[in-house]
Amino acid sequence: MNMNLEILLAEAEESGSGIDLLLPATSELVAGVAAFAIVFFFIWKWALPALNETLENRASAIEGQIKEAEETKAEAEKSKSEYDELVSNADAEVQKIIDEGKAAAEKIKEDMIAEAKKEADSIVEKAKSDSEAEKERVSTELKSEVADLSLEISQKVASSMTKKDQQKLIDKFIKDMG
Amino acid sequence: MITAAETCDFVNQVVCKPANVKELFEFTNFAGTQISRTEVLILLAAIIPVVVVFFGLRKKSVVPGKLQSAVESIFSFVKDEIALGVIGRGGEKFTPYLVSIFLFILVGNLFEVAPLINFPVTSRMALPLFLSLITYFIFVFVGIREEGFGYISHLVWPPGVPVALKPLVGIIELVSVLLVRPFSLAVRLFANLVAGHVMLSLLLASAYFFIVQPGGADYILSKAPVGLAWFTLGLGIYGFELIVSILQAYIFTLLSAVYIQTSLHPEH
């Protein structure tokens, strides 16, 4: 046990005191200065300017795209207003066509009604005229029939009457005619 | 540690100092000089951010790719949240310095959890001390430039403090600003990374030594569960140290900005 302790103490003595661990080694300090100088000059002279350039390019690209988008939007709005106007004009046009169609249809309807009425009147007129003619014809026929019948009757009556009665009848007839 | 310990006799040796331990950390005959592993890693901590940023910003695309987005996010974060957010007016000209220390410390810290490296270069005092001294010189220079001799006199004889307290507050302020600030800035980073590195090394090396060990099957079965427990805990600490690495880089950068701000806008 004592031997182990002696070995440990000897090792501790050989490896130096605690403060040695806190003191920087000169060679490491030199390496640190050189290494940091490399990083600093690279960042200062190349990396940050490159980054700034990239960010500026990106900003201008984004601005350009926003401007382009705004122009496209304005163009689209203009097209939309034109389209809306066109649509509203089309509505008016359609309404006009509908109105004209209605008016034409109304006119056609009126014409057809007038024509029909005229035709109906004409038919009625013709029917009246035909009816009158028929009536005239029937009346004539009836008169003729009556005359024939009267003649027949008068012949039959005359044949059964005396000459004197016949003369008397003729006279009375003439008298009635008169 | 594991490679070095392979020369040790675990069963019979109580204390083992591996014979080849220096060879693991120093590359002799490197361009005619003797250069240590730490120095190589410090240079690597500079080269990695430079290469990553270069490939990230090389194309300067209007529509960024993944790497460019990541690099831009880091730069924007340091610029907007730290340089402009903390320093405010006039903070933009400190952006290169703040971005540089953030990236340099971040990569240096991340070496702690980087496979096959597992050594944060910021756990060596040289780097935190050097960086905190730069911050120190910047904020003292800015303070003198802004207020002239008033910068020191305001520290020694602070305005707005009752006269009876001025000497005491003045001494505290002087020591706090001119001595404690750079020291605390360096030690905070150094101590956090050393603690994490030691903890991770001990846990993972212990796991290795308990699982892969000399002796018979019974011996291995009796110790392996302990090794697995260390390994599990080590993995948890590994994730924790990843967060610590990022956080410490942020804290160092943020405090540097705060110190610069107090010199640039003393009225605040």
C-alpha cells in the first residue's frame, strides 16, 4: 500500500503542479494566433462581403419578383374589369335581343290574331252569304214548289168547278191581286 | 488514453504511465519541427470553418441550398442576435470578429464529441486566454476611443453612485472590468471544456477497460455489466457535451459582445 502511495506521489511530482495546467503553452498560443488570424481574415475579407452580396442579390430578386407580381396583378385587374364590362354589355345586349324578340313575337302574334280574325270574319261573311243564297234558293224552290202545287191544286179544283165558279174565282184572285 | 493504456498491465500494475504516451500527442519531424496534436487540431479548428463557409457561400445562389442556408443562418444569427441585438448601434462593424470567434470556438469545442478526435482544443488554456485577451483589448480600446480618459475615470469614480460608496464601487468596478472580465471569460470556456473532456474520457475509457479486459470468462462476465453502465452514462454525457460545446461558443461570443457594448454605449 505504501509502495503504491509512493508511486502516486512520484507521478504527481513528475507531472508538475496544478498551475502549470492553467498556463498556456507558447507553441499552442502561436498556433492559436495563426489559426484565429486565418478565420478572422477569411470571414472579414471574403465571407461577409460574399454573404452581403448574396443577400443584396436576393433582396433585389425578391423586389423584382414583387414588382413583376404587382404588374401582373394590375394587368389581371385590368383584364377583369374589361371582362366585367364586356359581360355587363353582353347582358344589355341579351336584354335588348330578348326585348326585340318579345316585340317581334308580340307583333307576329298580333298579326296572326288579326289575320285569323280577318279570316274568321271572311268565313263568317261567306257563311252568311252562302246561307242567304241557300235561303234564296230554298225560298225560290219553295215558291216554285208552292206554285206547282197551287197549279196542281187549282187544276184539280178547276176541273171540279163550273165555268162560272172558275170565272168567279179568277175575278176574286185578280181583285185580291189588285 | 485507450491506445496508451494497452501497454499497461491491468492486473498487477496499480499506477501505469504508458511509455508511448508522448508519441500519441506529438508528431516529431513534422516539417522539421516538433508539432503537437493540439497544435494540429487548433489549425484544423481554423481550416474546417473556412472550408465549410467557403463551400457554403461559393455559389452565392439567390435560392440557397442546404449548406448555404446553414451558413447564412449562423452568420445571420451572430449578426442580428449578437452584434446588432446586444451591441446595438455600431455593432455591425464587430460582426466579423464575433462570427470568427463563434465559428472558431464552436469547431474547437465540437472536437470534444467528434469521433476519432475527442479532444476540444479549447480545453487547453492557450486558446481561451488568447481569445479573451483579444476581446479585452477590443473593449478597452473601444472604451478609450469613445470616452478618452473618462473611460478609466468612470471606472475608478463611477457616476451615479453615492460619494461615500464611490471608492469601494470604483475598486470593485476597476478590478471587475479590467482584471476579472478577461480571466473569467477564458476560465469559463476552459473549465467547461476540461470538465466535459475529463468526464467523457473517464466514462468511456472505464467502459472500455471494464468490457475489454484480460482474464478468463468469469472475470469478464463479472466486470462487463459495470462497463456497460459506464458506457450508457458516457453516451448520455456525450449528448450533454454536444449541447455544452455549442452553448459555450455562444456564451463566449455573447459576453464579448456585452463587454464591447458597455464600452461603446456607456450610457446604457
